[in-house]
Amino acid sequence: MAFDEGRCIGNARMLSDGVGNAYVLDVWTHSGYRGQGIATTLMRMLIEAVPGQHIYLQADDTVVFYKKLGFQEQPSGLSFISGEYLQNDTR
């Protein structure tokens, strides 16, 4: 997480199996703080936390950002929705 005077201005989360694979779940920066390297710093921290692991993420309009960090596009990805999207006990 990134903070400015106690206020959270950025966050990045990753899940890892602790062995060989990690998945970046989300990365965000508060709109007023974008373009200052916060997301880049958060991503570098995540990358450094899992040496030797394959890091995977899915991106739509942020592909250029991740490519600048060394990520490469993969030819395919798959998804599946269990039941009706967002219709579960968490709503």
C-alpha cells in the first residue's frame, strides 16, 4: 500500500503459491496521484517479493504500463463464471 499523510493513495495485491506461480490481482493509484511512479513502485515491490516465480496478470487498458515493467503478452487466457456473475453471498 502507498500512503500520503495516513491516506491510502495506492494498493497492489498478489497471490502466490510460494513456489513457482504468482498472480497480480489488482493495482490501483488514486486518480490525483497518477503519473508519479506509485504503481510502478508497488509493482516492483511485488516482483521482488517472489524471486524465481512466474508472475501472471490480466490487463485490458493498462498493457503498455505492464510491458514497461518487462511483462510480455501471452497468446491466450481463459475465464469461467460459476453461476450468475456477482450473484453470491458476498453481495
